[in-house]
Amino acid sequence: MTTIEEVVPVESPAGGDGVPLLEVRDLHVEFHTREGVAKAVNGVNYSVNAGETLAVLGESGSGKSVTAQAVMGILDMPPARIPRGEILFRGQDMLKMSGEERRKIRGQRIAMIFQDALSSLNPVLTVGYQLGEMFRVHQGMSKKDAKIKAIELMDRVKIPAAAARVNDYPHQFSGGMRQRIMIAMALALEPDLIIADEPTTALDVTVQAQVMDLLADLQREYNMGLILITHDLGVVADVADKIAVMYAGRIVERAPVHGLYHRPAHPYTKGLLDSIPRLDQKGQELYAIKGLPPNLLRIPTGCAFNPRCPQAQDICRTEVPALQPVAEQDGTELDGRGSACHFWKETIHG
Amino acid sequence: MAELSKSDESQESTPNVSEVEVVDAHSESEAVAAIEAPVERGEPILQVRNLVKHFPLTQGILFKKQVGAVKAVDGVSFDLYQGETLGIVGESGCGKSTVAKLLMNLERATAGEIFYKGQDITRLSGRAMKAVRRNIQMVFQDPYTSLNPRMTVGDIIGEPFDIHPEVAPKGDRRRKVQDLLDVVGLNPEYINRYPHQFSGGQRQRIGIARGLALNPEIIVCDEPVSALDVSVQAQVINLMERLQDEFNLSYIFIAHDLSIVRHISDRVGVMYLGKMAEIGTDEQIYDHPTHPYTQALLSAVPVPDPDAREHRDRIILTGDVPSPANPPSGCRFRTRCWKAEDKCAEEVPLLAVPERFSGVDTPAAHESACHFAEEKDVVNAA
Amino acid sequence: MPDFTKTAVVAQDAAVAAEIAPQPAKPEKARSLWGDAWADLRRSWIFLISSALIFILLLITFFPGMFTGTDPILGDLAKNYLQKPRLGNIGSPDWLGYDQQGRSVYARVIYGTRASIAVGFGTTLSVTLLGGVVGMIAGYFGGVVDAVLSRLTDVFFGIPFLLGTMVVLNSFQDRTTWVVIGALGFFGWTQIARVMRGAVITTKQSDYVQAAKALGASTPRVMFRHILPNTLAPVIVVATISLGVYIAAEATLSFLGLGLTGVSWGNDISDGGNQIRVAQWIMLYPSIMLSITVLAFIMLGEAVRNALDPKMR
């Protein structure tokens, strides 16, 4: 892991050792709808350092994408509102910045990759033009230089015959190639942080492997921070360093990748892991978490997971569990682990 | 659920008896030639032979001229036995969903036959087809689009009875619909609700109830859980397995999620670009794959175990799936295959037990369409 | 009306389900789309207002004698058309003033309703039927059928609507209501056909239509039970808007001297236009009635469309 000194010091007045690349503190996001206020994010804390991959794992409606959109500053406000929270990029709160300052960070320092590459690219412009646009707009390059840069980028994301294809339109590329173009676009200005929102969900397995490999290689090469948002436990196990599991707008468990898979400390995580079909369970019932993900307009009181939790007790229905540190039975704290369960001890040790 | 169990009247579903016998004799010899049934399981309930579907590519507005064809399915053969689950896996564009539509006769096959109990259903029309439909039903991928938004749940699940009034007398239907809701784990009181008032998993249960209404023998499931949340997928898979036992259903389970297919399937077929690359029991395919594509596919699946990532032997394929409008000559996988030689470009490999394994008692001895079939365990390799 | 809150229940878990959605004492009656739509309409104020207006208009159409005893055609030149309407004398012949020929504006407004409503209704009904059938057939069957019908639609669409009807109407001496409806409908059906065809093609590909076919549903069943209800919304919107357009078109044609030969708002607006500086009421009152009528139908269309969409409940 590289420390923060590598980056331009001007940009991080509060910087120095120990300041993470990005830190989200007590973030709340709500949406005002006709039926009421949907609380999509309810106090999320996470941080990511340069060269590190944080996987944010969750189902639809867990708030994982909304958090990322808030970080990126691309939430539509209204209907969204951020009543509380801080988003610190190198120690500076982006929510307090002016629109102009934020725009500078967005795209140049933080880039985003979306799930659907086809709809994220403009269909009537060539990919070369769209890639070159980054350089023309942000760096004032000439058209010719921008095109050379675009070809370079396409080479870097391993698009075959880049020079010949630079003038092609998005629909002329396959899904995997389009996602590479999206990655190239995100990389164009060599950002410090990439947020990838389900980058391979729309892709086939063999292509998904190519794209994830590429993303991991590039991350190492540029020493970027990566926030990977996904629902796929397999992808997370392949690339993540640490994981935040989200449920109903909260982080319910936080752990380094090995710890989470071997010894989950939250019943939801445990349920997710148990419901993966395993070889020795063939012919038996799969473990299934009962019930449905909660309606964000009516999040259950207490722990949001309580109606679905096999271990729920009375306290779970009344008291919201805080994300508390997880320790061994002898009391030694497990590094980087936390669980928002009243009964985390029973879950991890029992 | 007495009235849902197989009743005697399902026997009368093959009206053209004379036709059946003619086709039967013809198909049996072919069946033996094309596929050696792995174990004694009796007569297959469904036999698919050299199924082909080409979608013509046309130009012109009023006077259309064919300029080519998308070879979505190009010679696929397999059998389905009573009470078993046949998984079909493959990436997008491999033709697996088209196979589902052909089985349901929602698309007309360009060539080939589908024998249901010995009767070729690809050429049936009108009443005979309607009778067959009672026994082959489908569960769709997207629970948000497969239910008519302007019909109540009662109307949706009751529609099969409107179309096939002989299955349930009119006065009985409402109770039957409520029974079906109960069978799939929904509150029978929800009969008057509209689809949008349910979550994805609940909608998929409604779709399953509709599929069950006519007491079918075969259910074709086209990606039935891929649109659902992870925590809900397991519920629906469990439901489908329970229903299979309860009603002795045969499933064709089309999916791209290999671990779910393995869990639910007895046998698995792997498709690539409109052809079957390899077919065998789940153990044969997952632990002893002999086709390079199967091996690459299996090794590419992310394993939910962080320990595996350091010492896993992954095969990362280069390039993309070629267009089905213009597939490669010979073996369709050769453009991405690391084993490809000149022979692969010239000769189309047939789906058969590879010569080197034939007669040998090994799990590798299953049908594989590769000139250089070779066993390689990619899942358990460490 | 089902309650949305109750849907987030765990279906599998009977205990939880029972807790959140207590079972009603007796089973509800089976409901249908149309039944639910009607129940919904009865509580929509847009529907109530618009249907009240339309009811009054229909009453005027069929029983004009209930509203005035004055003959709309008989003019009395002794009446001074420059004399201001006596707005206090509600319902009397001079309530809304007189026109140039000494005819009661009020009587003409009442008797003119029939022409406008008949032309508007008749034309809308005929274009919706004709366009709907053409669009449904073209969209559902596709291929050559679609190619032929779509080109035909394009040809008609290419003819300027008003110019076409003017040419046709010009060749008729006696322009009865039927003639005007026929002429407007002949050139007007293309928009509905296009809207319908597009909606049918989209709906045809949806999974629930495939599911119905997989069940063995007949073509009429697929068309009327699955495709039609899901294509009605855009058609109803276009139809109600065009109803207003046709009433206005009739007025325009009358203004140009090519409309109905009898009493109609269009004729009066046309005549009154010449006197707008000295006697505004001759044009004003037929125009107000025209606007109210068009508005009432557009509101009705909106209400019906919302009622037919369960998601709007």
C-alpha cells in the first residue's frame, strides 16, 4: 500500500500520513417521493486508500449505488437530499465545495464506470472523439493530439487494432469492448480513485473475467483506489481487499476479504454466503434467507434485518445496532472488522 | 393439492395417434444414432434432433431481399427424461433462449425435430399443438415483463383455465387459482392484486403458478432467477425443486449462472454459438470437462472464496464471441481456442463421445464436440 | 383498493404474512381491469367534472328544446344586433344578444351544439375504429401486411388534412353531418393507425404476450385481452385530443364556408368574426362553448387513461 505523499501536496492541505484517499462519514441520503421519504442511505462510513480495493456488497435497494452517486456528485437533487454527512477527498469535504471545485475533482481525480456501457456512450459520436474529448476539455489539447491519446488509451485497455477502430461508433463494439472503452475513459486523466458500479454485471462470464483482470492490472499500475460496487460474492472474492456489506442503507458488516468469507460476523452476510449453492449440498434445499429486502419507505424499526433474521430477539426489534468492533473470544480485536449486530459474538463464534 | 397431481386425463393429450406411431419408428433409430442414453432411464419424454433456427437478415422495405441469416441455433440435439432437470448453459448469443422459444413453439424451427413422447411437435398446428402446450409450459426470465400489468393475479393464473376450459370447470377456477397461489407460497388472498404490487421474487412465484396451472410435465425455465436479488434466488430455486418432486416435473433449466445450474441439474449441456459444445451429467461436465470452451467457462466463474484467487488456474479467453450471422468455419470456438489447429477450421467437430474415451469407464467419456477433447479439471484444480 | 403497504410481506413466512395482512373475514369478489377502472373513475374529480359537462352537452344535443323555445333560424331584423346582451335574462332569447340577422345567439349556441358534438364524436369514433383496426393488423401481423398498410398510411398522412377535406367537401352541395364526418375521417385516421401500430409492436414483443401464446391462447384472445388493453392508453389520449381537433376543424371548415350547411358554432364564429369590433358576443359565446367542449373531452380522456393503468392507483 502506498501512502498519500505520492500525490500533489497542494491538493491536500489537511493531508499527510493516515489521511485516506476517500472517506465517507455518517452519510445520509433520502429521496422525497409521492409516497413519502425513502431513506436510501442511513449513516454510512467507509474509507479507501490509494492502491486499495474496497468492495461494497449489497442487493438492490441496499444503498450501495446511491452512496457512490453521492460521492461522485451525480445524484439528482431533488428528489435526493443529503441531510447529513461528509465526503472527504484527501481530507477535504466535497459536500462543502463549490460546484466548480467539485467538477474539477469529478472526472479528473475521481472517475466512475457504469454497468451499462452502451447507454453511457453517445451513439452518434465515434469512440475516438469521446475519448479525446476528455483531453480537449480538461487539458486543452488539439484535435490531432487528442486522437493520438485516444488510440494510446484504447491500446492500454487492450482493444485490438486500436488505430483502426478509433473512428468506429459505440454500437460497432461488443459489450466487453464497450466496457473497455468506458474503463479507458475513466482512466484518461489518470484519476486517483475509480468507482465501478457493477462493471461486469451485464457481461458474460468469460468476458467478465477479462474485464476484471484488466481493471485489477490497471489499478496496480496506476496505484489507484478502487470502489467496486457489486452484488456478486464471486467477483468480490476475486479482487477485493476489504469489504463493506450494505443492507437497507447501512453498513452491516465491514471486514478484510478473507475474514468475511471465513467467519462472517453478521447474520445477513452469513445468510448470503450460505445461500451460494455448494457441491456437498447438491440435492438438498439451498439455505435461503427468508422474506424480502425491506421497502425503503418503511424500514423496520430496530435492526432493519430483524424480520428476516433467524437469530432476532426482542432487542433487535427496538434498538438499532451500531457498527461495533469485532473481537476474538479472548478479547483481541480483529483488525478492520466491524459488525452491526447485537449478537455478533454468537454469529462469529457460535 | 389432490387436484394438481397428475390426473388420468393427461393421457388424452396426444390426439394424432396414427401420426405418432409413424414418427415414432422413424425417430427411434435416429435417437440411437445421435445420442446414447447414458443410463437406463426409460424412454425420454422430450427428444430434440438437429434443431435449427436461422433468422433471415433482410433489406428493403416493401420488397424484402434476404441478405444473410443469423444462425441462432444451428443443429442442436438432446434428450430430456421424466423427472430430471437438464441445465443448458452458455453466454449471451449462444442460442439458449432461442432453444426455449423453439421448444415452446413460439418460434418456428427452420429445420429439425422436437419429439414429445415420440410425436414431432414442430409441425403441429391448431388443436394438436394446443393439446401439447398443456404439457409443456414455460417460466420466463423477467418477472417484471412476463405478467400483464393490466390483469389481476387471479386473471393471470386463471388464464390457462380460460384457454383450456376442459382442465377446470368454471365454478372451480377461483379455488384452483387460490390453491396454486398457496402452492407457490403466496397468500391466496392476493388474488385481486395487480403484478406491480409484488416484489420480483413474488412475481416470479406468480409466473411459476401460471406455468403449473395446467399440470404440465415439462417446464422450460429461461433464466428464472437471474433477475432476482441474491437473497431471493435461493428461495425460488428451493420452490422449483420442491415442485419438481411434488408434481414429478421435468425441467429444462436455461441459465448463465453455472453454480445454480449445477445445483439444480441432473445433466448439463454447454452451448456456444448455436451449437452444443458438450453434454453430460453434472459431475461429468463440472469435474471432468473435455471441451476447451467448457473449461474456459468454468475457470472464468468467480469463486466466492478469496483463498482460491492466488492459486487458481484461470483460463482467460481472448477476444469476443463471433457474430452468429457469420460464424467461423469448422469448429465455432476455434477463434478463441488455445488448442486450435488447421483441422479445426476445416472440419466441424461432431457432438459424440471422443474416440480416446469410448469404451473406457471414465467420467470423461461423455459427448463433447472437440477434435482434441481432453480432460482438465478446472474447478477443483489447486 | 389494495394497500401498497401490505405487499412488502414475506410470502413464504405465513406467520409474518398473517401478521401484516390480516385475512379478510370473507373473500373479496373477483375483480377485473374494467371493474377496477370504474371504481377508480367514480372517485376522480376530473372524471366527475368532465362527465358532468359532457352530460349537459349531450342533453343539449338531444333535447335543445329543453333549453330554449326560440327558433335558431328564424331571424327578426327588427332586433338590433348592436344592442348588448342582457346577461340578467338567463335563458331568454336576448340573454346572449342577437346576430346580424336578428337571430338569438343563445338559441344558435344551443342548436349549434348538436353539429359540433355529432361531428366530433362521429369523426373520433370512425377514425379510432378505422385507424385502430389498421394499426392493430399492421402491427400484429407484420411482414407484407404491415408493409402495405404502413405505406398506405404514409400516403394518406402526406395529404394535408384540411386541404384534403376541403377538396372533398367542395364537391358536395349539401354538406350534412355524415358527409363532414366522412370527409374528416377519411383523412384523419392515419395518426391513430400510427400510434396503434407502434404500441402493438412494442406490446407484441413483451413476455406476457409470449406467455399467453405459450399457453395456447388464440389470436383474438392475445389481441383483445393482452395487446389491446396495453395499447389503449396512447390511443385514448390521441383520440380525446383529436376529438377537440375535429370539433375545431369543423368550425374551421364552416368558417371557410365549407362546413355544415346548417346551424353550427363554426358558422357562427365565422359570421361573428366580421362583427368582432362592434358585437363581440356573436363570436364570443360559440367560442366559449367550443372551448368548454374540447376541454371536457380532453379531461375525460386523461381520467380514463389513468383509470386503465393500475400503476396509477
